[in-house]
Amino acid sequence: MKLFFTENYAIMKNLILIRHAKSSWEMPLNDIDRPIIQRGISDAHLVATNLLKSIPSTFVIHCSTAKRAQETAFIFSNTILYPSESIIFREELYTFDENRLEKNIKSISNEHENVILFGHNDAITNFVNKFGNIYIDNVPTAGLVWIQFEAENWDKIKNGKTIKTIFPKNLK
């Protein structure tokens, strides 16, 4: 007897976007070199700890090369037990433009089903409002938005479902 499975199932891509933690404007530095401040460190720990409850079993981390994004990614990687040497730092993620961010996300290797990405506003807020199904006025520093896409390929993502938001102010 032959069994045929006709069950139709969707391939999912999960994108967890995290805006870098609160950074300092106090020092006369180039924007890309600005570090996070104590509040940013605390907020990043808070959100990362909360993410532990629902993080996918496998994922890859992509991060902007800006110092504040890197410092935020290191806090998360330490908290969620992801090797910091495995973080993929990409200069092109140092962008404030959602179209450039979209282009970068759509270029992610399809072997990765789950991606955590550390970046910047306004790109993140505009991206989540374009691709998610919940309007978010502003993704705050250290804020996280998880969007799930019914897509087999990153370059085909559209009309995702916002399945989780974690904002520091909601955890305090």
C-alpha cells in the first residue's frame, strides 16, 4: 500500500528586528562610533532575557557595524548563549533607510529560516510598518519586533505577520 501525503504546509521565515540600545550623544564622535549608555545596557538585558522565553532553536544574527548596534548584539548574544564570533557584521546594515534595509534582508541566504537583525531607526520602524500587520508608531531603542513570513525565500517576503513585540518600557 502506498501512502501519499497531500498536506499543504507553508515554509516560514522569521525575522526578529532589534533596534540598537540607547546611545550617547555626549561625546564628540562620528555617529557610527557612538556607544550605548547605562540605560541602554539595562534595557538590552531586559529585552534579551524576555526573548529567551520564545527564541527559535536555530537562528543567525546579522548586525550593523555601528558601535551601538554591535554592543547591543553582544549583550543579546551573551544572554541567549549565541557565540559572539558567529555574529555577521554587515556595513550595509548601517542604514536609516527602509528600502536599503529591505534590500539587505531580501539578500539573506535562504538556508537561514530564522534571523535576528540589529539595526537602526527610521529603517526598522518603517520596515515593520511596511511588512508587519500591526502599526507601530516608533520602535524604541532596544525594542524588538518579530515578523513571520510565509515564504520559502527571503527575496520573496511580503505581508508578514507581527507575532511579537518586546519593548523595554513594557517590562519595567
